[in-house]
Amino acid sequence: MADTTNDNDIGSAMYELAGELFPICRSLTGYGVRSTLKRISLDLPGLRICEVPSGTSAFDWVVPPEWNIRDAYVLDPDGKKIIDFHVCNLHVVGYSVPVDTVLSLEELMPRLHSLPDQPDAIPYLTSYYKEDWGFCLSENQRSSLSPGQYRVRIDSTLENGHLTYGELLIPGESEEEIFVSTYVCHPSMANNELSGPVVTTYLAKWLLGLEKRRYSYRIVFIPETIGSIVYLSSNFEVMKERVVAGFNVTCVGDDRAYSFLPSRNGGTLADRVALHVLGHGVKEFVRYSYLDRGSDERQYCSPHVDLPVVSVMRSKYHVYPEYHTSKDDMSLISPAGLSGAYRVLRLCIECLERNEILDVLTKCEPQMGRRGLYPALSTKESTSTMAAMMDILAYADGTKDLIDLANIISRPMWTLLELINELKKHGLLKATCIERET
Amino acid sequence: MADTTNDNDIGSAMYELAGELFPICRSLTGYGVRSTLKRISLDLPGLRICEVPSGTSAFDWVVPPEWNIRDAYVLDPDGKKIIDFHVCNLHVVGYSVPVDTVLSLEELMPRLHSLPDQPDAIPYLTSYYKEDWGFCLSENQRSSLSPGQYRVRIDSTLENGHLTYGELLIPGESEEEIFVSTYVCHPSMANNELSGPVVTTYLAKWLLGLEKRRYSYRIVFIPETIGSIVYLSSNFEVMKERVVAGFNVTCVGDDRAYSFLPSRNGGTLADRVALHVLGHGVKEFVRYSYLDRGSDERQYCSPHVDLPVVSVMRSKYHVYPEYHTSKDDMSLISPAGLSGAYRVLRLCIECLERNEILDVLTKCEPQMGRRGLYPALSTKESTSTMAAMMDILAYADGTKDLIDLANIISRPMWTLLELINELKKHGLLKATCIERET
Amino acid sequence: MADTTNDNDIGSAMYELAGELFPICRSLTGYGVRSTLKRISLDLPGLRICEVPSGTSAFDWVVPPEWNIRDAYVLDPDGKKIIDFHVCNLHVVGYSVPVDTVLSLEELMPRLHSLPDQPDAIPYLTSYYKEDWGFCLSENQRSSLSPGQYRVRIDSTLENGHLTYGELLIPGESEEEIFVSTYVCHPSMANNELSGPVVTTYLAKWLLGLEKRRYSYRIVFIPETIGSIVYLSSNFEVMKERVVAGFNVTCVGDDRAYSFLPSRNGGTLADRVALHVLGHGVKEFVRYSYLDRGSDERQYCSPHVDLPVVSVMRSKYHVYPEYHTSKDDMSLISPAGLSGAYRVLRLCIECLERNEILDVLTKCEPQMGRRGLYPALSTKESTSTMAAMMDILAYADGTKDLIDLANIISRPMWTLLELINELKKHGLLKATCIERET
């Protein structure tokens, strides 16, 4: 389990994929999303790319017009191109309507956005649901602008079209599903959010490569918020019926921290497995509250939706200083950062695949000796493995699953699998029924 | 809510009322109680003054004879009046039988009560249920008495009569009731207990002035212990059916502390609202256990009665040094002390009036922008109000009342009312049903 | 209750009995167990000595052959008897098969067991379920052995026979039982384990001497592990039906600590009474987890057996340095050590005998004064007893037993019995029903 010999290779491959996708200007809708999904489908041929028309209703929302942009720039009074969309796509406020005009510096200023506290960073802004336009630039650049007339051009379209997302359904032995969601609507930023799509791509590749899967997998690459709402509006009933655990994959690229954000009420199978894996699989992690939420768990865990979805992250959105600026670039993430997140998420899935309620098959301790499971000569020393074996037999009473048992005896679940197989082989232990969150 | 612009005025008015009532010699029964209730009914015209005959049974108790006193004094061997009931009514042990005799100092001594540890304070003592008589005086005075013959006179009556209490029922939209109880059986002491009756009087005045009330109110001014037992013996069934929360109003006059004493098993609506209001409405408060009980919650929370009654106090009985002595006088309480308690108790009631279980009306987050509830331009900053609004929508799932929600998001409930109205107005939130303690 | 005036006498008597039993070479089976039980039956004439044939099945186990030993020694190359079973019976690995041979030192070495970290202690080893033989000796002695030929002799038998245990059933008013288990399979070691049998013997003597017992008692003296498994295999159904609390009596002889090991899931009546008695009856105690288990609770609390059995110990097995060595001798235990454990276990039983759910018989506080239970003159002082009485009346609501009530008011249960009798006598309190663990 969790054979990580090729983690370095996978880390590099994920980093390379992120680099390929980085320059694309993604947004809620449009060709940036489509070309991102097309690139991902090279790795995941089964990825179904779905188009939902503008104007489609989804719960309280309506799919917005499709936005595309070809070019955008600002020329200074001397005709010098001082802001250029092709240099950095964060320069344009997302969903900016087309503009072609000349303005005085005074008129231009309210259209310019910068971060006084981070004077050399370009902020990331959008105006999805109110028609507007604007440019983002560094505070340093903004304060260097001279009075005069500025030529401003945004060559964009905002028209009826589609919202695009990708969906990959991987069948398993059971109809019960593990749900994985990530988003593909951010322009050139790396941790938030190319790390999510690339780690999800490689998790899916690994799942597809497995000989057998207990669970089925539902994996989506969507635009944030409207995408998860649109997806839920079509799939909620079946997901509520089938999903036993879910992961919102975001901010999984840097190497500074591990973080956990629980489901709304906590305590679901997803919460339990993630806390077990983080508790035993990494040196330390930051444990957030659902009050700190800020990604698609806002939809997946909303009242009356309440899917068992958690976020296992590296440095969490909102928290790290480069968040939502041009500083969240390829230098912020790393092969090691990506592969660490990949390893933890894969371990969560491996634990879920193997988790089961266990029950002993005899009253009183079994006689280990006659099965060759116990040293015939009782000495003061007993090996750690023997202790774990006896502890499992002491607690496996048909009410506790393997995650519970591993927590009770303070050992990583993945170190117990072999001895549990051994105990089953000797007729001492059985799985009673697959746990189902209700 | 909790418009406290005239708190100073109310504080002064309450202090003035306490001053008026202070000289009256109250006891379990008798004209002191009657004249106190008569004065209160000037402020509360609807106050019903009830008389229960001596000898009436009430659970394990019997209403005692009525006690009245006109005069009492001790003359020293020189004929000098050294103890005078008209100077301080604490000088006479409450319920003392009539006496008119001459005693040697030696014979007198066992009838005299003082506090060696508080040598200049006159203690407050009673002998309600055993016929007895005695005088209380300061330790300083007691130790200065010279040998000789003392003339002793207590001009009291202890005869069949009535126990008197006041009851005010204020109707509301619902038959469900909030219960407020205070006691009117203490002679000239201020914090314990004129503060309770005056604060209760002004809470009742405020309630009567409200345009509408969701709850009905049951407010009683009774003698402690026997009064609450007598009242419960007639009203228990209806109170058990109707009372959703209750407050025992005592020791609410000084300015040194806020205190909380829970119901017997804790966790009732009264406990929850009082802890929320004290937790968010005052700088700090002392949290007692029900083991520290000592007032009428002893009856209201007794086994099989178990009404949801708590005490929200300033300095608690038993705890402050002036308790049950002549030092608990008008200088111990203050307009600020009284109005602080009034404010907190009124806030408890206001929170109860507005408390309700909330539920969202859509799956997933609603689209705030198209309702003008969300800034169309998403920036790194979001206002605190917006955050509270989104948090309410994230947690209001039909199982949590507003007190729960306010606790979850760590904000005073009263700061959320406006935004909740806003959310309801926009069809995003509804109240599901009025919470009922069971 | 717990009249301990003769604790010193009982301590000495127990220590004397331990001294008598110490030289006997006990094992899982054989004449050592029989003569131990015979000696105990001098104190407990009703003790039934039961024989279970070798080969009998018991859950996953089979009763092993009976082992007896007459002599065993090692002669060094000079013919000197350097290891002698009659000097210390720990020298022979328990259940060693017969041997009579000559070996070189090199051949002998693997048959010798010592403790490098405790160079002057002889370890205690057994090989119950794999036919084997060996000697135990001190590391000092082992390292002093010179090359040469060693004569080795073990004059033992390992043949079909019986497993022997003792059972004492003491009837009470109820069929519900308190279960006490201890083990008689250890050769010459004192804390683990002669302390258990001698303390159990004296607890049984005391129980037999009682005029009446509410509960019936099931007391067993068995070999560890196989004995409890054999006993459970015949008695499980009736024990599951009847046993309300049980104690595994082991390591109750030294004077260094008190310890507690809970039942598997905790919270049973046995856990509750033991924690109450240890919490109020000794200065401090070590609280172990069921993960630290190691005696017959492994069987009694195993999944689907789950009897309410705990261990109240002095220094726990595995933990003290002399454990399972020749250093666990008569100097390690003491009359005071034994009588301390006896006192605590007896107090547990006394509390169980008196425990009951209590309920008040009136609504509101009763009028204590007219019953002579309350000082008629109310002063600032109230006695501690009065406070306890009022607290009991305030909390006894038909849902809490006396252990709960004592815990709530932070007083030892045994200090409340008299006042509870008083309250019952006055018709203020009644027992509702005998608590039954389910």
C-alpha cells in the first residue's frame, strides 16, 4: 500500500503538466477551460467534456454568458504598452466587457486595481455577475503613472455560450462512490489553482491503473462555485445516494504545510479518514474549522446537500501571502509539494478502499500458538506486531471499523493491513459489513 | 434591540424605588409585604395581589401564621433605648413572638446575635418555623453591654392570617410563557433583596410597553421558599406545560460582578440564552454550579418540578461580605448596578423573543450578487457583515436556533437580527418552528 | 461500613497465608494448584474444587496435558549442582518435558534463560503449548559457567490429567452476582501472584461472615488464561445474565501504588464503583487504559463476552521491576500492602451492596424543620452534613444512583449512608429500583 518509490517521478510529471497549463487564461467559461480540459484528457482519455448552455438554471443560480478574450492592453500617453494581457493574464479583471477608448489618468484610475500592501504583486480580480471592466497591476506601476491620455483596449466577448466541465466516472465493485472535485477556472496561478487539477489528474490515472477498485469514483474538473452548483443541480440525488466520502482538491502544490478543512458538521467517513491519514502520515498539519471554508465545500456541504466532503490541502487559500496574486506562480509550487499532496490523498483513498468493520470469530482470545501466530515461549518481550495483533483482536467487536481500531491503538491503518489479512486467513477475524455514512 | 439610551434614567428610577421600599419591614408574611406590593402596583397596575390563608398546605409545607410587628426595643439598666426596631428592623429576629419582660444581662445574652468576624454589622436572622424571639446587634455593641437588668419588648403578633404575593400575567401571541420570579420577604437590605423586586418591576414595565410580545409572561413577587412552594403548588401543571424559560431575579443591584447560576441539569433554553448574553454582553462573569444554589431555584428546579429557571445576578448571595447584614444597604447598590442587571435580563428576554430555528430555502449558496447582497467585484476583502451573512446561510440547516448559530459564529445574537431579516426578506431564510424545551 | 479496626490483623493473616503458599510450585495444572486450593479451602470450607480433563475444548482452546514436576537440576563439569529446582522453582521453564542427558556448555546455552538487564534475578518463563524444556538462572550465574559437560535432569511428567480450579458461590438476596476472579498458576512469586489468592480468600471469608448480602457472589481461583477461558466456556450464559460487576484480583500485595485498569469499553458499574472508591478512598492511584491489559480481563472483557470486570491493583504487572522474576518474593509484599488492597476491594463491594437509584418523595424541598432535620434558627452557618442532606434531596431525581450522587457532590459514598437512612426514615427519599448494567 502506498508504494511511493516513484513519487519523485510523479511529482516531476505533475509539475510539468502544471507548467504546460499555466499560461492558459482560464475563467468560469470559455476556451481557456476547454483547452485545459482537452490537455487533461490526453492523460485521462475517458474524461467526458460537458457543455451547459448559458441561461441554464441551477438551484438559485443561472449559468452566465460565456466569456472569451483575445487581447487587452493599456497604452500610456507616449503610446507605450504599459499593461499587456499577453504578458500576464491577471492584468485584466475576469469577465471584463469589451472596451476601446481613451481616458485621462484621472478617469482611468478607478478602473485600476492594485495591492498597496504588496506593491510588486498583481492582484487577481473578477466581476462574473456584474458587467464591468478593469485592469490589475502592481502598486509600484500604478504609482508611477503620469498624467495624460491613456488608450485602453479589451478585446473580449461576453455572449451566450456554454459553461464547460469535465467528468470522469470510474466504475468499481460497488455502486458506492468516492467523489473528487477540483476546479479549472483560475488564470495563471499555480497553487490556487493548477495544483488541484494536476494532482487530481494523477490520482485518476492511478485509479484507472488499479486492477480492481472496491468503490466507484466520480471525478470532476469544474469552474468553482457555479460549476459545483451546476453539477450538483443535475447529480445531487444520485450523489446523495452513492457518495460515501469526497475530497475537494485545492491548494495542493506548495511545500510549506499540510492543512485540513472538515465537512460542515464533521465526523463523516471523509473527515475520519483524512484526519487519520494526516495524523499518522505527515509530521504536522493545520486543522481548520468549517468557518474557514472558501472553496467548493461551500456547495457540497451546504445545508440539505451535506455531502461528506473535506479538503486536504498544502497551504490553504486565503492564508498564504501569494494567494490570488501574480506571486502564486510556478516557483511557489514544486514537484515535492505536489507529490506530498498526491501521496496523502492517495493514502486516504487506499484507506477507504480497505476500510471495513471487523469482528472476531471466537469468544475470548484465540489460541495464537497452535496457529504459529504466537511465540510458544512466553518471555517478557513481545514484539510490536504481536501487540498490534492482540489489540485488534481485543477491540474488533463488530462496531468499529479499521479506522477506529487504528485510532484506538494509535497506529497507522496501513501498517495493520497485513496482519489483518493474516488474522482473517486463520479464521480469527471477519469483515461484517461495509460502512455506509448516512 | 436593547436600545439603552435611557439606561441611566432607568437606573436612577430603580434606585429611587429601592430607596422608597428600603425602610419597610418585610417578612414572609404581613403588612410589610402588602405595602411593598401596593407600592409596586403603582408602577404595575395589573399586579394581582393574592392572599393565601395560614394553614394552607403546599406540597410538604403549610403556610405559617402571619407575623406583624409594630415596635421592639431593649432598654439598658439606665433605661436608655440601646436597641430600637425603628432605627434598624434587622435588630429583631424575624418572626419573633411578642415579649415584654425584664432580664439580667446573663439571661439576655443567649437572645442576642452578632457576628464576631464583622464587629460593626448587624446580622439578619429569622425563626419562621420555630416560635422564638431574639435581637440582632453588632458585636461591638454587644461587647459593650454592662451587667444589670434589661427591659425587653417586642410588640409583634403571630396569628392566623395570610401569605401575600403579587402575580402579573402579561399575554403574548403564544401561550408559551417566560417566567420571572423575585422575592419580597427581606427587611431593610438592598442587594438581597430589594434589587430583585425593583429590577423585575422595570422589566415588567418595559414588557407592558411593548407593542407585541411573542411569549406570554408570568411574573411573581413572592416571599422566598414558602412563597415559591405555595405558588408552584397551585400553578405547577400549567407552568410545566407553558414555561419555556425562567429567571429567578435576585442580587441584581451592586456593581462588582455579574454571576450565573444554572438550572439543575443545565442546558435548558434559559441556560443557553443567559450564557449567550453574559458571554457576549458583559466583560466577564462568574459561573456558579447548581451546587451553589440558595434561592428559589431550589424549588423551581427541584426533582420532578424541573422548570427551566436560571439566575442571572450581580454579586451572588452567600458570596459578598455584606450579605445578610445591615451592611447590605442602599450604599451597596447603585443605579449603574441595577441598570446593568436590567440590561442583561432584558437582553435575555429580547433574545428569547427573537430566537427561532432557521433554515435556508435553497440548496447551495444563494447568488447574493443579483439580490444586491454581495459586492459584484470580488476582492480579497469582504466585510464582516457579509461574512456573518454567509456563515448564517452556511449553518442554518433547520436544526439550529439563532442562539446556536450565534454561538457557532461567535457573534452576539443581537448583532445578527438585522441581517437575518434581510435574508428572510430576500427569500433565502425562514424560521421553521418555535423552539420548545421538553 | 468499612470498619477497619482489624485491618492490621487481617494484613498479617493474609501475609502469613501467602508465606505458607509461597514454596508450592504452581503451574497451569498439577498438584501445585491442587495443594494451593486445598490450603485455601481450610479458610473457605465451601470451596468446590473442580477438575476438567485434558483435551476438553473451551472456545478456541483445548485443556492441555497435566504437568507435574518432582525434581530438576544441572550439574556442572565438576558434578556440582549449580541449578536446583528445590532451591527456587523458577529455575525450570514451566511445562518443561522430562530430560535426562549430558550436554556441552555450548549445547546447554540455548536452553538457559537470564535477564542481562537484571543480572541477579532469575526470570519466570513457561512453555505451555509447545513441548520444550529449559532452565532459568541469573545472568551473573550464567556468565560464570565454564566450558565442559553438564548433566541435566528434569524429572517431570506431561500427561493426560486435569485442569484444576476452585469455585465458591455465596448466595445473596438477589440472583444478581458480583464476580471475583484470581489466579493460582504462578510458582514462587508473591505480588504476581499470591497476593490475589490470599486477598480473595479474605474477601470471601468476610462475605461469608455477613449477616445478609444483597448480591450473590461468584468467586473463582483458576489458572490464568486457560482457566478463565475454561470457566467462561461453561458459565458464560449464566454469568452474562447475572453478573452486575466483577473484579479481577491480581497484584494486590505491595505497598508502592494503587492502580486501576478499566473494562474494555469502560463505564460499567464495576468501573464506576472502583473509580469512586479509589478517587475518594486512597491518596492517589494510577489509571491505566484497557490497552495496558494483561490478565484475565483479556477474556472477561473480550468482544461478545464483555462482562463488567475491572482490576483494582497495587503495583501493576509488567510495570514494576521485579515482575516475573525471583525478586517478586515475600519481601516485596507486606501486611500493609495486602490490607490496603483488601480494604479498597471490600469498600467497592460495600458500595455495590448499598448502591441504589434514589428518588425524592415530594416536589420542592421538604420542610426539614418540622422533622427536626433543620436548625429552626437560620444562620449564615450550615453544617456540612446538612449541606450534604440538602444536596442529596436536590439531585435524587430517580435517574441517579448513589455513586452518581456522591460523585456530583464530591463526597465518599460511604459518608452518605447514614443521612440517606435518615431521609428514608422521614419519608423523604426512596430507592426506586436496583441498577442493572445492560
